[in-house]
Amino acid sequence: MEMTQAIEALGALAQETRLSVYRLLVRQGPNGMNAGDIAKELGVTPATLSHHLAYLERAGLLRSWRVQRQIFYAAAYDGMRQLLTFLTEDCCQGRPELCGKITQSTERALS
């Protein structure tokens, strides 16, 4: 991951609604949710939600697909894995075993 991609991903998460959307979709797993259900769950208007979903998808943190007239969204685990790898690749002055619990538990959670 390049620095600009990391900044975009971090920026996408640095907003309350987008962070709530991402956390909700992580809990939902790979099947995700449709946009209408996300809006209801978070109490966000569909128009506002659409903007936030697009931002997260551009940042590589969500994926979407269409089923008939509905658009579904799910967390893009690979995008988060790349971001976390970028943030921790130089962990502990080149001694990642010192940070092992952080990186290992994160890897398990995203698998």
C-alpha cells in the first residue's frame, strides 16, 4: 500500500458515520447488508449514506454488488489488511515479534 492510499483509507474512517458503517459491516461478515438496511440500522438518510458508502468504497474498505434492484455492501477485508500491514510493517524497530500480539490477533480477525 502506498502512503496516499493509506491516507485515503484513514481519512475515510476518520468520520463518525463512515466508521460506524465500516464496523457494522465488519460484524456482518462477507455477506454484508443492503444499503437500505444499513441506513435503517444506523439511522442515516439514504442520500447521506450513499455518499459515505462511496467514500469507503473508493478508499478500498468496502466492496459492493447489485442483486436485482438492491445494492449490497460488505467490508473489504483485504483493504483493511493492507492498511494494517502498512501501519505496522516497521513495528518495533524491525522486531515485529515485540508487537506480535497486535499483528497476529489482527490477522486472525481479518481472516
